[in-house]
Amino acid sequence: MSKEMQKVILYLDPIEVIVEKGETVEELLENAKKATKEQLKEKFPRFQYSLVELNALSMEKVKPGMVVEVDGEVGIITVLNRKNIKVIISGNRVINGAPEAFKLSNKSYKEAMVPRRVMENMEEYYEGDCGYILHQGEEVPVVNGKKVGNKYRLWSLKDLGYYFDFTKEQLIKRFRDIN
């Protein structure tokens, strides 16, 4: 019988130790490590903690265009900031949060794509709009990410981390809606 596992992140208060200087900085740090291990055996410092899903994401793992899940909802990452990611889910809803709040989805990008809100003759494009562009004779699925200046950054849903920058005029000509 296997036991269910949980990932716990501990944020320890600073630990102070007094050690012999040593000949080099490396020797000083080695002495500090040994003293810290001994101190932890006797008295554990105060801490804060986070409980995280075992297969939760981290900033090192996430890329725009990645299909993720949160609370049973499937979405696509559109923007990475220093500490948070932005995910578009069905109904053109946006969820912002730390990557640890999300997990990698088994669903395909086709199941997660959010159609553009299209009205007759509408030529507006918003963050999270999904569709296709023709690139080198191939139809590439994309999600509209954060607008950079006057360019729209379209992230590939097939080749994660790869993007295309288009002006609005280029988008009008080359963007194909999914429905």
C-alpha cells in the first residue's frame, strides 16, 4: 500500500551560528554548515510554510502556451511575470497566481483553446484569444499573450516558448479564428 505524498515548502527564519574563521571563505562556510546542522538537531527555527501539489509547477518549468489546470479548470498560460503567471480559461476568464497553484494538464491545447470574442466586422484582439496563423506553409496554433508596444505577441501552442510578433494589420490578415 503506497502512502499519499504532499510537497511542503518551509521558509526558515535566519539561522545564526558562531564558528571558527578558517583559512578561506570556503572553509568558513563549511564550518557554518556543520554548526547549522548541529543547531537544527537541537532547536528548529521558526518558519512559515506552503503546502503545494506534488506535481505543481515552478517558474523554472512554466512557459507561455503551456496547458495547465487549476481547480479542475483547464487553461493556457499567456504571460509570465517575476513571481506570477497569467492563465486564460474557458469563458475568457483570467486567473493570476503563483505557478505552484497550477499543475501541468494532460489535456491537449485543442481542448484548452479559448475562441476569440468575435462580432461581425470586429477586428479587436485580446490577451488569451486563441487561433491559428499560417507560418512556412503550416497552420500553427497560437494564443495571444501580452501586447508589447504596438505588437501582439502570439505564443505557439505546439512549440512552447516560441512566439510571433505581429502588428494589428498583420493580425487582421493572418490570424484565423478557431470557430
